[in-house]
Amino acid sequence: MTTEELRQVLDWADEGALQTYQSGCWIDVAYNLDFYGTIGSKEAFNLYRRKPTLTLRPWRPEEVPVGALLRNKVKDAYRSLILSVDDDSIYGVANGSCDINCDTFTAALEWREHSLDHGKTWLPCGVAE
């Protein structure tokens, strides 16, 4: 591999996490200077790829987990419980309040996370595609 080809590989690798194809599946690779030294041929280069990025889309009404706990991504103390859903919004009641709050599906994906296990784990308010 020429110096120019190696430079292109390094530039390509620095754009994101890498994976290599081994034993029939893609596995994550920690890239560092030792790793770069293992790429010595175009054949080896063909066995690597950038790790695909996860893309999320907003929930559809039938996908919303009614009864789940919601929290604000920025201010963890702002939590609410999902009470109901209509065609384009999620309705919930905030902690310590009788006020009903409302989020569109897009706003929920951007600003909220939900929990199905009483706040032990938090997931995005959307579906991976």
C-alpha cells in the first residue's frame, strides 16, 4: 500500500467507528496506531467498514408506550407519565402537578426519553430504522 493510499485509509477511518467482517458478522474494532499498521493490502481494506449510524424516527400513535415514564433530556427533574395519545401528540401529567402536558411526536424524539422500568433505563422516544 502506498503512502497516499494509507493516508486515504486513515482519513476514512477517522470519520467514525470501524467494524471488520469476521466469522460471518461485523464486529467493532478499536482503531489506534497499532490497528492502522494491520491494514497492509487492498484485500484487507475491503474487510472493513464504517460502523452504520443509528437513525431514529418519531413514534407512530400505535407505538407509544402509554403508562411509560418520560423525562426531559436536558433537565432530568422534569418527568411525566404518558396518559394518552392522539394522531400527532403525546399527553402526560407532570410530577407534582395536575397539569396535562402535550408533546408532538417529533418534539418527544428531540427533547424526551422514556422508561418502561421505573427510571432504571432510558430510551429514545422513537423507533430505530
